[in-house]
Amino acid sequence: MFFLFGLTTREHLQSTRSASCRYCGMFAQQQVIQRRTKISVFFIPLLTVKKTCMQVCTNCGATSRISGLEERALAH
């Protein structure tokens, strides 16, 4: 008997909002992206192993991790 399992990572765009970039300092569109890594068995995702939120600047392309509070602040 064998099991076919693995990890799958998916990204989902949560929101886009104008704000200052932490790196380039420009006032540009900032995308809030949520990344989830799940364990899958026989290509069926079962359990979320890791969840991270990131802010991506559309001007310079810089990516930084953000907390849940920062994610909610940028979403509204």
C-alpha cells in the first residue's frame, strides 16, 4: 500500500490600496496577498500548515511580510 501526498502553496490577492511603500517611499498601489501551504493526500488539500500575509509594492516590486493587524488595516 502506498500514499500519494505532498504540499501545495497557493496565493490569493486579498486587496489593493494606495499607501506608502516601506522600501522606495513612493505612494503607490500596495497589494495584500495571502499565501497558504496545505498538505494534500491524493491531490485533495486537507490541512493548512502555514498561512502568511504579504504586502507587495506595484512600483518597486518589494515584498514584505505583514501581521494580521496590518492586513486588516490595509483592507479597509
